[in-house]
Amino acid sequence: MSHRISLHKDQQPADVPPQISDLHCFTETNGVITTTMFDVPGYRVVRVLGTVYGLTVRSRNWAAGLGMVLKSIAGGELRWFTNMLYNARNDAISRIVSETQARGGNAVIAMRFDASDLGGFAQVCAYGTAAIIEKIDDTVQVPPQLAATSS
């Protein structure tokens, strides 16, 4: 099963091949460019729409918590907790993308994450600057998260 990413009206959506569809970093951005950079090469900021936030708080169930305690004795990655944090991060990104779109934006620049433990609960916050950007250099390729891939 492959996932499809929507894009601007005049471009084809990206197709994520099945062999990489389980990547934890994949998040649907509905054509909104997200970057941790302070600018987007080949684009210019037309309008700044303000700071956007996406916050989620997750709890683990008691059985998974017990399993993680036992696993921590032996050492190694706590995969259930790792997956929970990836899902929380993806939800936080989805929320800033939605807020950006609601404001009429097409990019989130200077995006950052904060994560913390709230007494057994995990909090993840994504934040950045919502903006309207326009392409000024036609030689710049579409960001990989939005580009159509060939099979």
C-alpha cells in the first residue's frame, strides 16, 4: 500500500513506495512546505502570517508501561514509546499545517519541536512561522516531501 501526498493543483502528488511507507517521519502536509530553515531557497516570503503551534499530549497504557519497565532492565530501544513519540510529532506537524492553511499560508518556516515528560505523559509541541511564499527561481526543485516520485 502506498501513501499519496497532495500537492498544488498543477502538479502530480507524490507516491510513497511500499518499501518506505513505514517511515516514521512521513507526514501529510497538503502541499504546505515545512522547513526548519529560516528561508526557503528559491522562494521569497510574501507575507508572514504569525506563529503557529501544534500541541499533543499522549499517555501510555499501563501494560505498555510495564513492558517498557521490563525492557529497560535488559536495555535497548523502547519501540512502543518511540512509535508513540513519532505519532505525537506527526500529529503536532499536522496541526501546524492545518493552522497555516486556515490562515491562507503555504509554508511553515523555522519549524521547531519541543518535547517533555509531564509525569508519565509525553508532550510534543511543533511551532514555526506560517507564511505565504512564492517561487522566484524556476531552477529550484520542488521540496522532496512534495515532489512526485517515479516508480
